[in-house]
Amino acid sequence: MISNLSKLTNRNCSTIEILHYQKRYLFNWFGKKKEDTNQQKQTTLGQFISSNKSDLTNVFKWSQNKDQVKTVVYSLGQNSQGQLGLEDLRSEKEYTFNESFIPHSIKSIKSNLIHSAAFTNSNDLLTWGSNMYFQIGHKNASTNSVFPSFVESSPHSVKVGSGFNKSQIIDYALGAWSCFVLVKSGDDLKYTDVYCWGNNRFGQLALSSQYNLQSPTKINRLSFRPALEPNENIIKVTSGLFHSHFLSNLGRVFSSGTLENANPLAIHVNTSQSDSTPLQVQSPTLATKLSKFKITDISAGCYHSIAIDQNNCIYQWGKGKLKKTTKDHLFMTPYSPENCFKDNIQTMDTDITMYTNITDKIIQIESGDDLSLILTKSGKLFQLKPSSKELIDITSSIPSQEKILKISLSITHGGVIFENSNQIYLWQLDDFTFEQSALKVHFSTLLPTNQPNKLFTHFPSDHIVKDLSLGPHFSHIVFEKKQT
């Protein structure tokens, strides 16, 4: 392997090519699971397709939990970091049945740059994908990981310490290289605690430090009553690349992370003393620029954020867009300077933009890379770009008469699922010529090169789609079994 790698380096290949070359050979060395010596691994749907076998009935299975909703997960796209959870590092060009989830009835699924998480109907939290910055919370390696220390290629329960009760999980969120979990707490479970782990370069974990965390750690400042009102609890967490927001039941927002990129924390900054102003906030701080509004939902994008209030008004702040370069793999590391879009410090106190022209009730907001999506109760879909500040109705671009139930957004793709349907619709946000040039044969994505959007209609009739998650060039779908 070393001699072959030297040859690859000598011909001036990109860092990305070498990285993929190393993974391919390391997989040959360490890919065999311990139990493979005594037990043959169950064949996946993807392997059946690759071998041109047509009888799939012996492969497909609904989740095997008794007395729980029958679910199934399909995965598609880039898999260089095990983010598909298929127990290997091979990318998939078609939605592939994911046998890793057979033991679990899945309630929801989420993805970010190179890791994913799923919440089960038995209140367990499963994570998988890249663990380079401890973002999946597996302090100790599992026995069937392709790369135990750095990549978990199959879903495993988050290993937790004292005080973290998985049965009391309310919600969870994924940052670019981190995870957050919201749990009930207190003797009568009337309070909430927030736990976090992963990368903390700019203090976005709100722990008053910049230390990365291997396992779930409680954010104490979001549990102390002096910091919150007597009847106040955190009800939602959202995180971008380097900033996080914590929304309370009283409509207040607390923020942590970087102050760059036009102040994505929405806190007031004394610009007259800009030279001494810190570039980051490492503990949860009240977003004073939002304090006169009662916020009901919030979403953090890469460098910007979007929120809605009780009056259906939309608020957007922060700005920036990921830069493309062959110097580093943007999805791999938070330490690349190319990931740090820097505005002049004098512009940190940028005002929040307000939009009031959507009359239908807003039910979901999602943010990505210089783009936000907004879904209304009647199924109308809008997009909003921080760079142009244009709010556009894009409902007519969706080639289906079905009502949109939910939206999903990554830095590369957008997607929607429909009410009581087995169909999904995906569209790409770029032509990806840069990625194709950099990754060459290792490039994999969700849609064919000549097809920028697609309505997926080929799933079985007994499938009802319940959730869709999108990451950069990869995706997961959760289906429930249709009741007869």
C-alpha cells in the first residue's frame, strides 16, 4: 500500500484522491468484522443489484420490533465516510435497502455534512458516519466498524454516561461536526437538559470552552434557573457550521459560536469597541436582536439563520457561502481556512431582515448554504437567499399534484416528501463540475449528471414515506408500512 500511495503522490494527485485511495486499501486491511469468521454477512439489496440478481424477496425486511410501527430505510449517494450506514464505504447510485435498520423501528432521521442520526420509536438514538471530530458520540469503537476510531459505517446507539436518560429524549440536532440531544429532566420531568458532543472550535457547543467532546456532556448553563425564567425550558436546538441556537418555550433564543459572518448569533455587538470585541461567544447568550419577538421556530444554516415568530413573520440574519477549493475537503474538517468566511469586524452588527408577505401558516423552515426553504400548511414552498434577500414561491417547480408534507435541505440538494405517498422529489443546487473535477472517479451524488431533478416513483405501493434526510451528495428515506 505504501509504495502504491507514493506513486499516487508523485503524480501530483489531489488530497481528495489520496484520501480515497487510502480508504480503499484500509478497507481491505481492516474491513472484515469479527463475526465474519463464523457467520456469513447478510447480502444487501445493493449487492443483489450489482450481481444482476432479480429476486429481492429474501433480502427485504420490515423492522422486526414487536408492537412497534413497521419501518424501512433506504440510502443513496456518497459513502466515503460510512455516512450511508450500509456497513461499508461503497457509494450507491440507487436508493438501497439498508439492512442495518432491520432491528429498529425508525421515527425520524437527520443528516449533516458527513454524519447522520436516527431516533427510534423505542427512544434510542443511533448515529453513524465520520467520527474524526467525535461527532457521533461513540467514545469506544464498536466491534463492527470499518474504521473503529474514525468511521462508523453502521448505526449504533450513542454511548452515554451518568445523567443522560435515553428514554427521556425529546429531540436531537446535528451540527456540521457535532450533535445535540434534548432530554426531559427533574424529578417530575418538567424541565429539559441539553447534551452535546463533537467539534467545538468556535464555542458552538456552548460549554464555555473550545474543547472537543467525545461523549455527551450537559450544557449546564441551559439548565440553571438563574439563566432561564422560572417556567422556561429549551424546546429546540439548531446548529450551523460554527454557530448554534437554543430556542425556549417562551420564544427566547440563546446563541453561541462565532460572531463573524455578519453576526449569525443575533446578539448586540458594541461596534465602537470592535478592536476589543471577541470573535466568539462560548456560552449560551441571549439573542438580544430577537428579544422583542416571540420566536416559535429557528434553523441555522452554514453561515446564516432564519426564524419565524407567533405572527408568522420571517427573520433572517448572517451571511456567507462555502468556498470551493482543492486545498482541502470541505466536508471533512472544520479547521480548513476555506471554511471560515470572514466579514470585516465592523459589519458584525448587521441588522435582521424581516419578511411578512407569507399569509399562509408556516409549518417548517430549513437552512443550508446561502439558502433557506419555507413550507406552509397548505403545501406552498418558498426559497429565500441571504445574498439576494429574495423570497420566491417555487411550488410550481415541484412536478407532483400531491401536497408537500415535509422539506429537507443540504448544501448540495433540496428535497420534499408528500402526504400519504410513496414518492419523493429531489433537486440539485449546483452543477457540481468542481466536485467532479476534484474527485474524478470517486465522485458520487444523488442524481444523474444530466438530470438536475427527479421525482422518485418506483418504491413499492405498501410504502408510505415518513421522513427524508439529505447530506452533501447522500440521502436517507424512512418509510412506514401502509396499513391495510
